[in-house]
Amino acid sequence: MHDHSHQYPLPCLYCHPYSYIRMVQNLIERCMLFHMSQDQCIRALAEHAGIKPLVTVTVWKELQKESKEFFRAYLQVVTPRPLFMSRCFQRRPNLARRKHWK
């Protein structure tokens, strides 16, 4: 048997694994309502609910497997766009001036 303590008023991973995993899934979904990235969600659940990062990652990956299209769209929304891309498009007219550099 595992030696563990019940620090939080949450289901226990060892005593009630199904309830615990379901709870982690619900907490991940709450993080997603706030448009949190996977890393932000992992940190938040570890800090505020005492959930080990490996558990959050594992549940996140299983959710991704079940809903590939949803996660593809979600990650496009929460992934920050690099600033250089917007600058690149702004500077595009300058490229026309370079034609005479031959």
C-alpha cells in the first residue's frame, strides 16, 4: 500500500483513482476556460491543488487523444504569435526597394 497523506480536501489518487482523474480533467477544463497553456495549467494545478505535474500531463495527453480537433484549434488560440512575424509583414514593402541592389 502507498504511504500518502490527505493534505487537500480532494479525492485521493490511490484510494479513488477514477474520481481523482475525473477531478483533474475538470480542473484542466477550468484552466482552458481561462485560455491557459498546458504549462500554465500544470503549474496552477500543482500550486493550487497539489496535483503532481506528471498526473496533469498524463490526463492532458489523454484528453488530446480523445479530442484532437478541439486541441488543435485550442492550441492555435493560446499559442502566442512571435512578434517578428507581424514585423516581417509590416516591412514587406521595403523588399521592393531591394530590387535595384544587383
